[in-house]
Amino acid sequence: MASYSEAQNQAGNQAANQAGRGSRTIQLISFTVGNEEYGVDIMAVREIRAWSETTPLPNTPEVVRGVINMRGAIVPIFDLRARFGMPRTEPTKYNVVIIVSVASRIVGILVDAVSDIITINEDEVRPMPEMEQVSGIGFMEGLITVGERMVGLIGLDRMFSGRMLEAAEMGQRPLLAGPSAESAGAA
């Protein structure tokens, strides 16, 4: 079985080989949240980790589980169930955190389990059907059929835009920055 980094290199090589030949080949990491399967572009994935407790931060949205220290970097962890409008995940040893790069930030997403690496042609991504705005559908880039399975393609840039990215940035600021630290030093 190929390692994750070998698969990521293979994804880059396959995409390069497809350049100029019509549709581009992309690889996705698929994972489950509840009974549904989703995927993200493998090129955005930096690491897949087993669940470990996070350090909670005050005044953060419900979807922010807290932060972890990953080799000296403070990484905010987002609960994808909560982001989809479902009740927060009650993590077990089977849950997984997928570390991804989004808009020059590193964040983690808590999912139930990683399923597969899927290779598709870009033109196999079908648009989302027209429907009333449902929680979570705003950051879906499309749907992919894999055998009998339907996989939702998540747009990480859409998911972590605006307020969610601000929450990620909050976890990456120095803890003693701000007016309270300055006024404490002046006293």
C-alpha cells in the first residue's frame, strides 16, 4: 500500500501528465461525517492525525473545537459536524483530524473517518442541484459519483472564508497581544 506522501506525489505527477490533454486529473481524500461522504483536494491536505484533545479558546464559534500544538505551530481544529449544522462531534479514538492549508493558513477539520483516495477527471464533478440554501451546501463545489457512492466535493476556500477564517486566525495570534497586555506593562 502506498504511503500518503507517495499518493500526494502521484497525484501531482498525474495532474502534470494530464496537462494539455483536455480535462485535468485530480485526486481527493474522501472522509465521512455521519452517514455522508465528502472529499477535499489532496493537494490541500498536509497531514492526517488521530484525534487528540484540544485546548479550548474563549469566545470562539461552536465549530471551533480548540487548538493543538503541531510541531510548534498553533493549529485551530474545526468540527465539521458542527460546521454542517449538526450536533458537535463527541470524539472517540476513531475520529480523525485532517490538517489542511487554506488561504495560507493551516487548520484542522475533525471528521469521523478517512475513507479513500479518489482519482477523477475534473469534468466528472457535477454541479450542486439548485435548491434552497441548506446548512453546509454553500461551500460545496459539486458532487462526484464513485461507483454507487455519491461524494460531496468541499471547497475549503469557501468553507473557511470570512468569520471562520477569522476564528482560525484568532488561534494563531500571540496570546499576550492586544490592549490588555500593553496596559499591564504600563501599570
